[in-house]
Amino acid sequence: MSSGKPRAKKIKKTPEGKTQERNTPKRNTPERNTPERNTPERNTPERNTPERNTPERNTPKRNTPKRNTPKRNTPKRNTPKRNTPKRNTPKRNTPKRKTLTKLRPNSLFGMGNPLLDISAVVDQDFLEKYGLKANDQILAEDKHKALFEEIFKFKVEYHAGGSTQNSIKVAQWMIQEPHKVCTFFGCIGKDKLGEILKQKAVEVHVDAHYYEQTEEPTGTCAVCITGDNRSMVANLAAANYYKKDEHLDLKENWKLVEKAKVFYIAGFFLTVSLESILKVAKHASENNKLFTLNLSAPFICQYFKDALMEVMPYVDVLFGNETEAATFSKEQGFETEDIKEIAKKAQTLPRVNKKRPRIVVFTQGKDETIMTKGGDKLETFKVLQIEQKDIVDTNGAGDAFVGGFLSELVQDKTLEQCVKAGHYAANVTIRQTGCTFPHKPDFH
């Protein structure tokens, strides 16, 4: 029987190698004639089924009598009450968790003398030429003018400097993120060094808004390194020429002041713009914000005593070291050289905002730090230990301590935590050259 598919043609090769198709004849298969079946249709008769006439049933309703079930008089059980003694569980004095303050840009405000630190490794001949000691901090005189040009013959490094700016950049380093939590105001020149200073502020994520003028060049600090020693010569220049009415009073700048919740100014700025300090201090006091000040140097306590005491009523946190504290005590007539007593007396000086006590924090180098907490309360804190061989430079330790302290204060941390942060920042900085630090802190 044919499968319905055509057969493939068979191919035969000839002696010459050519192929030849075979002509196979098709099979003539006769078709089958199958007769159709004639099936007769069935004639099934329809059934005539008669309808049934079923009569409706009239079933009478049953008259079921209601049951009169008597109520049960179940007597109540007289169960005696249990006299369970009350447990006297002492209340847990769980301290309330302090919610961390979410930091916003421009929460910490600083104003001071910006300097561009120019660091270079020099030789002994260079120091002798300009009458410098191996470890010294002085203000530049006329004989040092050429120094700021000659230092460039050595390989130099630049850093954003100046006491207040140092503390502000350390605070931002401790905080890390968000960037620009810290704002800084100060005066620089419109020159190449001013551009470098602005770039260095950007690199440490500080929101610096400088007053730029053309009368004086940008302030600099030559850091002359010989071995483990550093001799510093500061030329304030433009830093001495900050103008309140030309910068602080500007609407866009004052908005940054209003955004801040903590303010910090080093005493050095008392020599530059007392009116600017007072305007910021009064704003802080009127809005119950924190205004902090640093004594900065013994000569501030001596020669700028009147300006210092004009600002003191607005100071919420006062910083200083043991030398500055001793000079302050002498000038104020405290009649004591005991640093703890000096701190207590400084705390009780008149103040405008009486909603909180004044805090006084005095550092003593490698010795314990002293802090008042209101009333007669006073605490001492041991500094972090460090081996002498690991100390590179102690000049920036005070600025770093304040920066660490402020980094926690602006986050509403406890004062104890603020001091710990200050000690950590100072400990890290004295292992570096200048007021510098590694990429990230390891504090928390």
C-alpha cells in the first residue's frame, strides 16, 4: 500500500564518474471500491404517559404544649479572695537615650584670622640668617620679609591655617559627613596665595567665605622644619583687615550666621574686629545658642583685657591652657594660682544668658584637663598616653583639642564626650607635622 510520500530517486554512478538518475516506473495500485452500508432508520413510537392527579395533603398542625422547666437555683460559690502580697520590684533607672542630632550644613560657625601655612624643610643656615630659634612662634618683623620669598627655594607644602580655622577644620574632619557642617569667615587678599588658601579649605570640606580685598596680601605662616623642630613665623597681613560692614553685615553672609547653633572665635580675633565678635555673640545669646571663646595667648589676657571682658558676658564655653589661665587670673585679680580655683572664678563672672551655666575648660598639656559644670561641680580628665618618640609637633594640639570638643558639642553630646573627642583629636595631631590629620578619624 502506498504511504502517500514520493520515493527518493536512486542515483547511479557511470564509469566516467558521472551520476545518472534511475527511471523507476511508478506502481499502478488499483483503488478499492468499498460499498456503502445502508443502515435502516429506527422508528421508535412516542410514549403517551398520562399526567398524575396527586391530591394535596391537609396535614393538621401539631399543638405541642410548652414545657414549664423550673429555673435552677444554683447557689453562688463563696470563693475566698487570695491575699497575694504585692511585689516590691524596684524601678529601673534606665537613662533616657539621647537622640542624636541630625547635622545640617553651617551648624558650626567660626570667625578668625585665616593664614596659609607654608611648610618647608630648611637648613640651620636659613634659621640663622633670619635670627630664628629651632622651636619658636613669632610674628614677622621687617627683617623677615625676604624669608617669605626665599622659603620657596625649598620644597613647600600648603595647609589652611590660623588658630580658629585650624579648630574648624579639625571639627569637620571629626564629623566627616555631611560636608560643610562648619562655616568660616576671615579676610584674605586677592592674590595667588589667597586662591591656594581657598582651595585648601575646599579640600577639608569647610564652607569658607572669605572677605577678599586688594590692600593687603593673604596672611601666611612660614613653618621652618629642621629635624624634629619647627620654627613658625606668622605674617598676618590681610587677616588684620576684616570689615564687619563689608562682609559680616551682608545679607547672604548673615544668613549663614543665623543657620548656626554653635559659634567659636579665638581670642586673637579681638585684635582685629571686636564689633564683629559682639554682633555674633549677642545673636547667640538672644537666640539661646552656644557662643564659645578661647583665651588663645597670655598677651590677649594682658593687653586686650578690656575687649576680652566686653565679650565675656556672652561666653557659654571658655577655653584656655594653664599659662593663659594663670595670666587671666592675675589680670582679673582672682588672687590664686590654683587652676581649679581659677576655673571656678571664671565660671562665676557675670553673664547675659542665664538659662545655662558657663562651662570653663582648661588644658594642661600632658596633665589632666579641668572642666567646670555649674555651681561647685568640677571634673578632671586624664589625657591619652603617648610615647615621647611618637610626638612630632605639639604646636597644633590646643587648636585640635577645641576642634574635637566642638565636633561633639554641635551634635548635643555630653560634655564628657566632648572632652574625650578633644583629647583624641589632640593625640592624633601631635603625631603629625602641623595641624594636620589622617584621612579619617578612628574615634567612635
